[in-house]
Amino acid sequence: MPPPRERRWPRFVVGYILFLMILAGITAFVYETASPASQPLVLRFAVALLLAVVLLHIRSYFRGDPMWDPPSAFESALAPQRAAPKFDASLFKLRGELADNVRSRTYFDKVSIKFCGRACRPLPRLAT
């Protein structure tokens, strides 16, 4: 089973919002100070920078070992192995008795009803 994925999207959203705010501030300042002939060039440069950052993040996300690949043997060995459950021997005996109960009505009449009667008996009261 692959390891659980960590939630990284809040970091990306905050990072992109900060990047857009800084880029918009710098672009607005340079746009106002640039001559009217070069103002479209400033906007094109800002859009190209934004697109380059987005494409680099997409490229780095899909490069290397994608998250949907099964883990390697080394990664699987690093994951802690689940301990084998330990069952009491009386549980196996009870399971066998219940299986017999389904097949035979006499077991219910002779054993189970007596056990249920003893288990459902009211508890003795203590003198106080």
C-alpha cells in the first residue's frame, strides 16, 4: 500500500497568491514608469514570467518518480509492518463450537441454552 499523501495544496495556493501579488506590484510600477511604446512589452514579460513559473512547477511535478507509481522494494521495507494478530486458543474452540451449533440443534439444547441461562442469571446481592 502506498504511503499516505501529504496535503501540499495550501502551500501552493498561498505561494501563488504571494507570487501574483508581488508580480502585479512590480508590473504596475514598471508599467507606469515605462514609455507608452514599451508598456505592452512589460505586460507580455509579466505574463511570460507567470507562465514560466507555472510550467516549471508542472514539469517538476511530473518529472522523476510520480506519486501514482507503486513504491519500490526499498520504500516498502521502510514502512512499518503490521504485527500479526495473536488469538487466544479458546477463541478457536468457541468458533468450532458455534460452527457445530449451526449444524446440530442438539448442541444448542444441551450446551448453549445452559450457558445462556447461567450467564443471564441475576447477580447475588451483597449485604451492606
